[in-house]
Amino acid sequence: MTGRADRATMLTTSILVLVGLIALYSASAPFSLRHYGSDVFMLVRQLGAAVVGLLGLAICARIDYHSLTRVSGVLLLGSIGVSLITLLPLSICTGGCWLSFGFFDLQPTEFVKLGLILYLASSIARRKERMSSFTEGILPYMLVLGLLGAITLSQPDLGMLLIFAGITLLMLFLGGAKRRHLAFLGVGALPLVYVAIRIAPYRFARILSFLDPQAYSTSSGYQVLQSMMAMGAGGLLGRGLGASRAKLFYLPQAHNDFILSVVGEETGLIGVLCVLCLLGFLVWRAFAIAEGAADEEGRLIAYGIGCCLGLQAIVNAGVALGILPVTGLTLPFFSGGGTSILVTLAMVGVLLSVSKQGGRR
């Protein structure tokens, strides 16, 4: 028998979707009006994706998560295969990361996140007794991560690779991998990260502008400075909903990567803290569901989803506040991009499926 889905998770998710749509409309209205002739264009597109995402949430919550883990390899390979299409010289491939279908743009690497979590949970649970071995408990997953790295760096999308790496390392740690093996991997990855930054001039420029944004105020540091100015202008209580000045084309990507800056300008420090607390509470519920999961697969899935949402929110907020280099990662539930909210809601659905079977371990 299965129990009820976690109500706190459902309520928090509902609030985040609603607040996210309000913030998205406020941040995107000028952009939508200029480029599409209607101030609600981006809102309608995001709302459509949210509706599909909620449907996916309901379906995933009703499906036994063991059914998903049994086909996790197929799901991961399928999402990787679609991601490879973005590297082909086709008319539907835009920006290196997206597949454009007119009204809707698809970012396949978003689906890889969920496929990777399910695959790692299923594989690690099966290898539980061998996870202390480097060749059997670490090396196979590093090969998978290396393949994902080759794809994301070719797109290019270093920020997404960092999310993949964070999810993989945390789930390996929770699955019983030795700490010294993980530490060795972390140290060994530093030269690779350095090379990945140096071979792409725009990535190196982001690091330089992060270290000294004033020196690059008219180039790579412009976004960061505008973001911090918007945050500072909001003060404690903000200018008021809809009253942001940064979104009037002073702050690029105001409705995507830097939507938290608009939230901070309009609702102040209080509004930003409320948003981060909601996201933090959802991550905490994921970890609580993990501790009460029915088996090791469910435990790892819930921890993986919580890690994914939490890490992405932390990085996005850090970029908006100027304490991390620009990565291009979206803020879950808030940033414009139909694929992001669709996959995020599907993750919550899987999390609810785990919670329904919790307490039987």
C-alpha cells in the first residue's frame, strides 16, 4: 500500500509556481512588448509550460518510481541523444543549447538532469556492496559524467556541467563511495575546469569581471553591476511590484538568469528572502522525504532532486548578488524557459511518488 503524497511539498510547489509566474510577468513585460507586440507573450508561454509541467507532476506522482528506475538507462540515453542534436547544423538548433519549434524552445540538457538522477539512484542501489571500489564504484560514473561534460562544453554550457557534477558527487557520497576517492576526483578536476575556462574567451572574461566588475563595466561585467544596482535599489521593501527600472533594458536577461535581481528591486530584501526560504523549504522537504524513503533507490532519488534544486538556486542567487561568476543557470520556478519549469515540476512529481511509499523501510 502507498500513503499520501507529502502535502507540504505540494503546497510549497503551488506557491512557488504562482509567485514565479507573477515575477516572470513583471520582469518580462517590457521585453515581450518590444519583441512580440504584447506584454503577456512570455507569461502565456511560461503559463503553458507550467500547465504541461503540472500535468507531468501529476503523472509522475502516480507512477511507482521503481517503474522509472527500471528504464532509467533508456531515459538517460534518450535525453543525451536529443542533446546531441543541438550540436548539428540544423535550422531548429539555436544558441547551441536549444531546439526551436516556433512558439516553444526546448533545452534537452534539462531532461538529462532527471534522467541522471534516476540512473544514478538505480545503479548505485544495485552496486551498494561495490561502491567502496574505485574501479566499480566510481570509474563507471566518471565516464558518464565525462560524456555529459563533452556535450555541455560543446554547446557551450559550463553551468549545467557543474550541476551534473554536483549531483553525481553527492549521490556517490550518499551511496557509499569512499571520501578519499571523491576528494581525489575533486582535486583532479580542478585542472580540467581551468582548461575549460581558458579555452573559451567568454568564460575567462566572466571570471575576470567577477574579480573586478568595475574594470569591465562596459563589457563582461555589465550584467553583474546592473544586477547589484537593482538589488541595492530595492532596499528592504523594494520599489513596488512592477516598478523595476532594471528590466527596462538596463539589465540583460532580466526575465531569465537575473530574474532574482528584478524580484529584489521590486520587493526588496524581504521579497528575496521569502523566495529563497520557499526554495530552501522545498529542498528540506526533499531531504526529509529521503530519510523516510521506502528503500535505497527512493532515498537516493529524493536526495538527488533536493541537491539539484538547491544547488541551482544557490548558484543563481550567488550570481545575482555578485558573489559567484555568471553561469547562465536558471532560478527554479522563476526564470523564463518552458523546459526548466517543466522538468522541475516533473522532479517534484517523482519526489511525491517517493513520499507516498515512505515509512515502509
